[in-house]
Amino acid sequence: MLKRPTPKYAPKAEMNVVPYIDVMLVLLVIFMVTAPLLVQGVKLDLPKVAAKALPTDTKKTILTLSVVSDGNYYWNVGSEVDIKLRSDQAVTLDDMVAKIERIKQQHSDLLFFIRGDKSTDYLSVIKAIAALQQAGINDVGLITESPDV
């Protein structure tokens, strides 16, 4: 029996995945470029001070309290934004103390930081520190930007 000759450019029954890989790599590059630009929390103009950088390899849960220039307070827990553990709306210091006491029961390894806008009055930041002390927090860090930023 003789075989039929197959045409040189016969259609193949396989899917070409090269375009899908190209699109995936472009999306990966886009996400890698935009991810560092995403800042969680409230937009603040932090004071610029030369200070030692905080360790980033900590296993502790981070609670950040933001003090805005109009005297309002916002906060979030951890580096990942959790809707249940952050405030999108301004909170009072009394509400914040109650929530911090509940969070302390869930997470025993907390680090506390305050991000104060550079135009925030000193009294608002001191009230925040006093509220944290009322919640049983004695070690609080202040977040600033380096002068060359």
C-alpha cells in the first residue's frame, strides 16, 4: 500500500501557547513595577529625618496608627490590608483603645508605630501615644521619611 503524500504546510492540531506566555510575562512585569508604589493607609506627608531603618524581617504583627493633619486617626494591622483590622474612616481614641485591646488578645507579638503628618500638631500625636499607653502599649515607634526621598 502506498502512503498518501502529505502537503508540506498541513495544519497542525496543537495550540500555540507562545502568545499566552508573552502576555503573562508582560503582566508580571507590570505587577512588579506597580507593587512597590502601592502604599497602604492614609496619604501623609511624613517629616524627613535621618534615622536608622526599621528591620523588615520581623515575624511580629505591625499595627500602624496614622495621625492626619486635621487631627483624625486611622489605623491598620499588618503589612497586608485586612478589612476587619483597619479603619477606612476616622476613629476616636476611645474606640481605638478598645480595638487594640481586642487585637492584643489575638496577636501577642505586636509592634506599634505612629505615622504623623508633618503638619499635624504635636498634641494629636501625644494624645495617640497616651491612648496607646492606656491600652497597655509602652513601646511605640515613630515613622518618618529619609531626607533624600
